[in-house]
Amino acid sequence: MTEKQKEILSIAMELFAKEGFDAVSTSRIAKSANVSEGLIFKHFKSKQGLLDAILQLGQEAVEGLLTSLKEEDSPKEIIRQVIQMPFDMDEEQYHFWRLLYSLKWQADVYDESISEPIKEFLTQAFRKLNYGHPKLEAETLLILMDGIATTVLLKKPKNQNRLMKHVLNKYNL
Amino acid sequence: MTEKQKEILSIAMELFAKEGFDAVSTSRIAKSANVSEGLIFKHFKSKQGLLDAILQLGQEAVEGLLTSLKEEDSPKEIIRQVIQMPFDMDEEQYHFWRLLYSLKWQADVYDESISEPIKEFLTQAFRKLNYGHPKLEAETLLILMDGIATTVLLKKPKNQNRLMKHVLNKYNL
DNA sequence: CAAATTTGTGAGTGATTACTCACTTACTTT
DNA sequence: AAAGTAAGTGAGTAATCACTCACAAATTTG
């Protein structure tokens, strides 16, 4: 991948995440990335193709995270890691997730395939801990994490740490 | 308010909610509402003005809900009502909330003024019930409700009732 | 009833959109 | 070094965008 390709992807992800896919024009992306507009279409075929490439890269990064979860077998540790996830994101992850969350609301593009495997792990973990309704418990925790991710992505609250500890405490961690 | 005005507002809210503010053109709104495009601008000045009018109406409807919460003084009942909120929406409320939630992700328009008063009520309720950290508890519940509202608005899950009862059960209700 | 105001139309506006294309420049391969 | 391929440019395109405006129809007011 060329330097300019990487630059286009990086700038586009940041702009899409901050302002929304529809609100950012290919001409603005080209200017911000110091690249001719034509190059975007040479490499990514269309604006949608550019978005697809961004999502593809992010998806692969997420799968890396999942692998480390898979190797963990202590149920308490699995739950702890899931709860901690939204609280430690670097800037690139931050942009990716913000983009992904904003795309949920665009017509019919919602995709829950990312959280589905995590739900499986959580269900197993709650079952091992003898929770009454492990699947429902996993769904509820995931929904809570979705809410937490949303507030972190949108509001960057100051007392994230207190919130995290409070949630961990609710699950005796 | 004219019939055509109401029609414009209703159609625009539905389209904005389903496809996003940027993705819907004034020309499409006019066609869907069987109205000339000029009329939209005569009544609402700009596309942004149309959005503002929609949000204004929704805001007023929400304030009605808050009033009934205010009159409730049993802490358990307050918490129960907050938890039940996202599970009973009529179609118009559904469109309004979906629009509001999608707008969160547009650049810098996020507005938490709607949930702020609810947070106050909840904090008081948790305090009355001798929870250790009533404010943190209220924040956490609101974040969970935000996550639940998101899944209801996006996925319309089949077993909403089981989820609701599970959450109520977590708060001994 | 007449005047005035409001409601409504539809053809137009310049600006911006995603995208194309003929072309040059840089790098690889033989 | 010659030929072939990939990277990159920038001016152009038709379509669509939000918005305006001169005007007509309907309604309200004096």
C-alpha cells in the first residue's frame, strides 16, 4: 500500500468519524490528504469503496482483539476484559469505532457480526459462574457496554475510571 | 398549523429518522409530502429550520413525559418507569427518538439536556433506597437505558419483554 | 365586497456533488 | 535501455443540492 493510499484512508476515517459519511465530500478528503481527487477513485473505485476499505481494516484489527479474548479461559477475566474494552482505545481505534457507531443509524447498514462472538464468550463465562440466565446476562452486559462506548465516544467523560470500577464492582470484579 | 405544514413535518421526521438528515434532500421531502419544494422554505426558512421545528415538537412531547415522572414520589416507581420508557414507544415517538439518536453522531450537535433532569430524579430515588453511590448508580442506569433504546430503535428485538423483566429484576422491581 | 395577508406553486439559480478521462510521472521487469 | 505497468494529476461532466422568486390561489380582515 502506497503512502498516499494510507494517507487517504487515515484522513477519510477521521473525517467520516467526526462529521459523518454523507457530510464529507471526496473533494475535501483529497484536499486534506494533499492528493488529487482522481486518485481516490483510482484506488478505491467509489466513495463507498473507500468506506468499505476503511471498515475492512478496522474489522481486521478487531479480530486481533478477539483472538486474545479467545485464549483467556478464566470467566472472571473474560468479563473484566470486556468491561474494560471501551475505556482503553488509542486514537485510531477511537476514530474507527466512532465511525462504526455513526453508521449504525444510516439506512439498513447495521451489522451485529462484530459483537456476536463476544456474546458467545460472555454467555459461557456467566454460565461457568452459575448465573441464572447466562445468555440474557451476556446480552444485558453487551448492551450496557454499547451505552458506555457511546458516552465515551461522544462525551469523553472525565470520571471514566470511577464509572469503570463501578461496573466492575457490579459483577464482583 | 396548516395540514400541509403538518404533512411536511411528519414526512420529514420519518425520512430523517430512517435515512439520516444529510441523506434526505428537500426535493424528496416535497415529493413525498405532495407539496412544492418552495413551500418547505416558505414555512421553515431552511432545511436546518425544518429540522429545528421537528426537534422542537419532540422536545415538547418529552417534557410532557417528564411532568408525569415529577409527580411520582415512590423511588421504586420512578426507577421502574425509567426502565420501562424505551419499551413502549408509539410510531411517532419511535421516529423522533431514532432521529435524535442519529443526530448525536453528527458533528458537535450532541445535547444531553433531555436526560439531565431524569438523572436528577434517579439520583434522588437511589438515595432514598440507600444505594452506596446514588449519582453513579443513576448515571450507570441511564447509560444502560441508552444502550437499550439503541437496540430497540435499531434492531426491534423479539424478546423485549424478557430483557425488560431481567433489568427490572436487577433493581429488585 | 375589496383590500390585504397568507398559503402555495414551479421554474429557475449558482454551488457542490461523485465520478471520468486523457494525460504525465515514477517505478518494475526483461 | 526499452517496454510495460502502476501511481498520480487536474480539468472536465452531468446530476443533484439547498434555496429564491415572481406569481397565482385561497383565506382573513376591514
